[in-house]
Amino acid sequence: MRERFEAAGGALLVRPLTRGERGRFDAALATHHWLGHRLVGETMRYVATDEGGHWLALAGFGAAALSCRPRDAFIGWSAEQQFRRLAYVVNNQRFCVLPEGRRPNLASAVLARCCRRLSGDYERVFGHPVLVVETFVDPARHRGACYAAAGFERLGETAGYGRRAGRYVHHGRPKLCFARLLRRDARRVLAAPFDHPLLVTAARRPVMLDLNDAAIEGPGGLLERLAALADHRKRRGVRHSLASVLAVAAAAVCSGASSFTAIGEWAAEAPQAVLARLGARRHPRSGRRVAPHEATIRRALQHVDVDALDATVGAWMVEQVRAGRIADQQLAVAVDGKALRGAVGEDGRPAHLFAAMVHHEAVVIAQREVDHKHNEITEFRPLLDPLDLDGAVVTADALHAQRDHARFLVEDKAADYVFTVKGNQPSLLDGLERLYYDSFPPSPGD
């Protein structure tokens, strides 16, 4: 398409509107578009120009329709999922080719360029991406051929209703509904039981693991592993199994929750399909799945063996990360410790956590609290011992440049390592500084 426009008098540029251009944009839409310039919701406005800066077309995107049967059937989500995830769908509320831009193929080229940058622009401005673009076409005015040429799919016709003053009014003029996926897996992401990492806002990131494809039920799944942990609760009054409570807590943390309150809120908002996968109990009368209350989750986590829970969940997460990788992609694990701001022990000292995290996915697969009578060096082996590190690369800072650590990784865990060397190992540092690059044998393929 670019070659066609260059031949017609200049390359096509599609860009977001700048702050000082809003008045001109609104005036042009009010003049040339029968619906005027008003956009609603989280809006993005674009202008298409040629190399000389002349305005050729205008496009405005905003909130998706609250209800649209053809679109909802196309995505395949439930009413509950639609309510929670509608922000990831946007509507092309206005599109107008100006008189200066009326040339063959320009409309579809502008729409295609808008779609290529739309998700990134929404994430930059509003803190979340968008996965689907919808639009409605009045068949009395045009057939929507430019949308079809830009990769939109015709989904069907609306029922002929519109919203006025918060109410649906039947106007008797059905519209053609079109939609375009901005990711190939957009429908799967939007209709998945668990929130995909793409659907978590920047304020709650990072999401540790996509749970939709994780092994939760069945042999070797998370529920089976958690069921092996000792339950120290008194039997009287127990309604939720320990495995289901811990699975809910683990899923909430994997979805970005970082406190008891956040875990409780996540559980309270979890859809029925999610609660079913996590083993939540059914209400004896309604048959609906019941999420454990925050207080129940808090008590369970306070009484469980924390080290055993971390080891169980961490080993399970390593398997899920490995399962989601391509065959030749090597697992890389970073080992590091940090003091927790605001967390103070009985002796007045800040709590210190020692953790192992997968590099690419930022998944914490193991962690231990370091007692002040010990240090990270003594916790290195207990931290990594429960994990399957066969073929992995473990990175650590200079504190862990120890012979015992290197021997443990290579001989016991069948892993490789990369340690930083500093002045705490003066002989080793001096020896490394004397080495030349040709001291190392070439790697295979060199």
C-alpha cells in the first residue's frame, strides 16, 4: 500500500493527534461526518497526513458497545467476562476521509495503520492494551468495504437498538457489525477463565504466571500437591479444604496480589469457572462455588508450614514455566536477597527475604526468610534444593561465588551458573583478571 500512495503523491503517515490540534479535528469531523465529533470513553484520536503534512483522514476510537450480540458471540466470552474485560475492546466511533484524501485504497490503509499502533498507544496513555477493535456501519450510507479491506471481519447485524440517556431505545435501523483482532489469540485471552497477564493493569504487574494453561487439577497438579501439606486447623467449623484455600491464595499471588487484602478481593471477584478449577466448595443449596473469605485465607496461611508451602508451589511453578517454553529455550534463574521495607521483626530489624526468580517471566519460584543468626550463604542450598534445575543457568551476586555453591549446582542439580566476582574473593578475582579471552575453548559451532 505504501508504494501506491507514494506514486499518488506522497507517503501516508498516521499519528495520534497533538494537543493543539483538537479544535481543528473536532471542526473537521463536525463538518464532514454525519455523527459529529463527540467521542466517549477512553479515547484516542488519529490524523492521517501525506509527506507535506496535509490532513487526509481522521479516526477516533473510544469505549466499546456495552452490549452487542454478534461481537460477544464472536469473542465467545460470558456475560461476567464481558463485564470485567470490556475495556480491552475499543470502538472505531468515527472515521472520515476528508475531501483532500479521496483516492483509491486510502481508507483501508489508514484503518490498517491505526490498528497496528492502537494497542501500544492505549497502553502508553491508559495503562492497558486493547485486543479487539469493533465498529458499526450504517448500511444505508455504505457497505463497510474499507473495513473488510483493512482486515475487519463482518460479524452480522445489530438488533436495531441504541442507548439514549442510559436506556436502550429501538430505532429500527440495524447496523452492520465489524471487528478485527489485534492479536491472534485475542479471543482466547478475553474468554479465558483466569486473567491473562495482558489483562492486568500496570499498577498490579507483574503477573507471575498465566494460569489458563497451568496444571491445577488432575495428577501432579497444584491441588494434588497442596493436599499433601499438613492441615493444622481445628476440624470443627472447617468448610473449605486447605488445598482449595491455598490454591486460591497462590492463584491470586500469581495474578498480581501482594497482600492478604488483595488476595481476599481477588477471591471475592473470581468467576465461577475459576473457583471450580481451584477446587472451591459448592454451596449446599444454590450449588454455586463459594470463595473462601479473606479471614479464612489469612488464618490458613498463618498456620501452614510456610517453607513447605513455598517449596511445593515453587516446584510446581518451575514445571509450569518449563512447560510453556520452546524446546531449546534454557531456564535462567536469578538468586538474590532483599530487605522488606516496612516489615520489622520482634527484634526491630527489617525482615530479609532470599528468593529465586525466573529471569524472563519474573516468576518467583522459591523464597525463604533469612534469620539474623544466619545469612544468604547458608540458605543457598535449602532455597534451591527442592527445585528441578536440570539444564538451567543460575545467576547470583558476588556473595555466592563459593566453591560449595558451584559444586552443588553442577553436581547435585545438573545446572550451570554465572557468579559475579568481586573483592570478597581476592585470589579468584586476581586470577580472572589475568586470564585472556583465548584461555577459553571455543563453544560448539564457533
